[in-house]
Amino acid sequence: MSQELVPQELTPRERISPGGARRSAPFSRALHRVLMALACALPAPASLAEERPGTEAPAEEAEPSATGPVIYIDASATMARSPGNSFVIGRRGFFSITSSSGKSLSIDAPLTIDITDDLSVHAGFDFASSKTVSTPWSQLALGSFSTGFDYTFLDQARFVPELSVSGSVSRPVRIPPGSALTTTWSGGLDADFSLDEAGHRGLIAGLALTYVTVNSGPGQLQPLYGGYVGAYHQWEAGWKLTGKAGYATFGGGNLGTIIHAKPVRQVFATLEFEKYDAADNKMFGVGLAGALSRSTTGKTGTSIQLVLSVPLYLTRKH
């Protein structure tokens, strides 16, 4: 009795040999080898390469996002005690001439814009009050309007320090009786030589010039020249200490019936302690300065000043 055999479905590549064993057809086997060789020779598409298990495409490094200008009110208060015929050291390296001995309080709040890391501009008003031996404290009143800039034009390279130039011009808002309308021009050149790559330690030096022109009324004042050397150190926590020592000289002059200044020379030293956040935004600063002045008449006087600065940010670095 014969049993009916049901043939199995075979793939196109398979046939049954006379002995019943399956084998590949010669033509199909050759075609299969050619296709496999071509597949190995051709590069895999990018989409397949990304999906291939065990391999990952290198992630592109994200470019740092651009930040806009930093805008803030650079508020500061300066308390000073100085002898007559001397000058007070300004925050930006400039000098203010004093006519009589006494105490003074000034509040400066210019709107400052750090356009880039190299260029900064500022403009604003200041308020002042003073006291002499014979007069009480005057009412805090609007003093002058000033505008200026700071620009770093050369980066540090090898033994060449970073160089920056600064300048400002100011005019009094009101003119006291017996005085004259003046314009004060100030300029400075500063050098910063960093001792490490992070810029946390370095040496500094600078030159400053202050010149007062008389626009209306009698009087003439000679230029005031100054220079300093110093160093700074900033810790990882953001605290920064800066020290300076310098020399300044003033040629004297007169202004209306109020100021009659004799030529004077002055040596000074300043110490400033500042705090910065992780993005290098200044949080506050405290500065102390002392000076010893000597006029051509041989009279010697000492002055001291305390400066507290607190920037009020509208926009800041992130």
C-alpha cells in the first residue's frame, strides 16, 4: 500500500536531491555570493549607521549661547576726609581737586553698559554733600553730569600685558556763587599682566590725567598727573583683593573767587575688596585709600577715603 506524499513548500533557493536531501541550486548560490560581496563593499547609509547596535554617532559639541550687553547702575558712595589744597582719588583712577579741608560725601550712580568684554560706556549724575571746620554738613544736592568709556584694545601676549584706555568728561549741573563754569576731562591708560591662565592673579599699572578747562568766568587750573603700580588676587569663591600704590602731582591754579590752589605732590595707596558671583558679575566692593600730600610751601596733610560700591543689574552675565 502506497502512502501519498505531500511535498513541502520550498524556497526558490532550495531543491530536493535524488537522495531526498535539500541543496542550493548552483545559480542561486552564485547570485547569493555576488550580492553579499556587493553589500560588504558598499558603505552603509548614515541612517543605518546611526541605528546600528553598539555604535553611536559622536554628539556635536553645543556652541556657547551668545549673551547680550550687561546693563547696570554702577552705584557707589564715597566718604572722604581731606586737607585743603589736595585731591581725592576717584574710583576709575582719576582725581578730584579739593579746595578746603573738611569732609565730603558723594554718591555716584551712572548707567553702565558693558557692550562687550572689551568695551564699556557709562553716563549719569552724582550727588554731593560737604562739611568744613566752620560749616555744617550741606544738603545732599545734584553735583555734575559725566559720561565716559573703558576700552581694552590689546590682549595679553607673552610678555606684553593687556592694555586698556579710559576717558570721561563732566560738567557741574549748578554753579556755586563766585565760581566759574568748568569742564573736567579725565583719561587713563592701564596695563594688566595676568600670572595665570584664569586671570586670578596679576600685576597692574596705570597712568592718569585730569585737566579742567574754564568755559566762563575767571580762572585757570593746571593739569593733574598721576600713576600707580599694584597687584591683585582672586580666590575660587569669587573674593578679589586689589592693592595699588602711586604718585600724583598738581600744578595749582585758581578758579573764580573760591579755589586758590598751590602746586602739590601726593603719594597714595589703595586697597579694594570685591565679591564676584560664578558668572563673574560683581556683587559689591569696599575700598580704602590713604594719601600724604605736600605743597610747595612745605605744608603736609593726610587724607583718607572709604568707598562702597554695589552694582544694580538690569541684565547680567549667565
